[in-house]
Amino acid sequence: MNEGKVLSLKDLTMRYSNKSVLNGINLDVFKGQIIGYIGPNGAGKSTTLKIMLGLVQGYQGTVEIFGQDIATTDHSYKRKIGYVPENAEIYDNLTASEYLTFSGELYGMDRSQAEEKAELLMEQFEMKDVLHKRIASFSKGMRQKVLIISSLLHNPDLIFLDEPLNGLDANSVMVIKDILEQLVAQGKTIFYSSHIMDVVEKISNRIVLLIDGEIAADGTFEELQQQSKQGSLEGIFNQLTGFDEHKHTAKQFVSIVTEGDSRE
């Protein structure tokens, strides 16, 4: 699996005003890995992704992708990267075909090749009938499928996914999970950030837990199990983040909701 280093973070540090977001992250990612990148809200996950994608500047440390320091190299490495953001701005006035062809051309694909491949991929998602309809008419799940197709259309080697299953139904989730597994079998590398612990647990062959801008755990699910003695990734997450008040919080919340209900 570790045929070559695809991504390397060295002492990655980021501050916004007086707030430290990342505190010296060191991480090497290799070809054929699915990295489950997890952590509480505000831990620095999205910031890490945006730095690696070249969307955020002002960091300290080194980010190398495909052996190139992204601070000093040109943008050619980005043609080998795919990205599904958590909250994407998508061009509502374009049709799915127009949007996907445009995305493909941005990554260096020939227009006719992008059009043909987009149609074939939309058909696999049972969306060929809306290929030439405006995205403004699409449901959230349909939009998400278009975003996933746009991230994979150009056959990238490194794929960044930030909550990629948002809005998808159960059947679509199963399809996407199988797609990711088969992409990794083809030698692709996937950096997967999500709060859905059961999905991360099932698809990742390596899990990295970020807490307060620092890596608190890094290993396979089995290795993390041995460290924490918890049976599920959710249990491991709760133990390592120090959050064990979920049942009490839920009880208090429900008691406030139901207290003094005048309808009884």
C-alpha cells in the first residue's frame, strides 16, 4: 500500500489573529490510503484541507503534495487533485452537463471528452434524464452527486472529501462507499473528513484524530481500539476528546423540551 508518499505536512501551524488553529501538524500520507480525518468542531480539520488545496495562505511549516512544496511550485499539481467541499457554491444557472464540462476543462480535459465522460457518470447515478437541466432545479442529494462527479471526472490521484455524503440517501451512500474502496484499489489516495463516525470506521484504513489543532491519535481502527479499549469509533472519539456527557446533555435537553407541556 505504501508505494510512495503522496502528501506530507511538516510542522504545519496556522493562526487567525491571536487564535492558534493548527499547532505543528506532522503527517505523511501514502498512495492507496483512505485517511479518515476526524475531530470536534473547531479542531482545525477544514483549515488543514484548505491549506493543502492552496485555498488558505499565511500558514507556517511545509506542505508537500506529490513531492512538491505547494508554497514554491506552480499550480500544475492541482490537476491531479479532486475536491468535494462541505459547503460548495455551485453554479445554479448552468445545466449539469455545462457545469461538469466546465469543471473538466479547468482540470485540462478536452471539452468533448469531458462532455462524454460526464454523461456516462451521470447515467451511473441514474441522472441522465436531468443532464441538460439547470442545477437550480436539483435536490440537495442530486447536487451532491454532481459535485462528486466533478471531483472525479478528471481521474485525480489525490481526492479530498469534506462531508461528501451530505444529502445522499442510503442507497447512494452505499454506492459512494464502494466507489471509494475501488478507487483506492486502483492506487488513488483519499483524504476523508467527516463527523459520521460509522462511515469513517468502515471505509478508512487509517484514522487521524485532531483535537485543538494537534494530532491526538493516528492509526488503524484496530490500533485505536487497543489504545482506548472502546468498541466503536464513536466511543474512541468520545473518550479521546474527553466528551462523556452526551447522555446527560440529551436528558437535560429533552426535559426542557417536555417540561410544563400545556397540552396534557
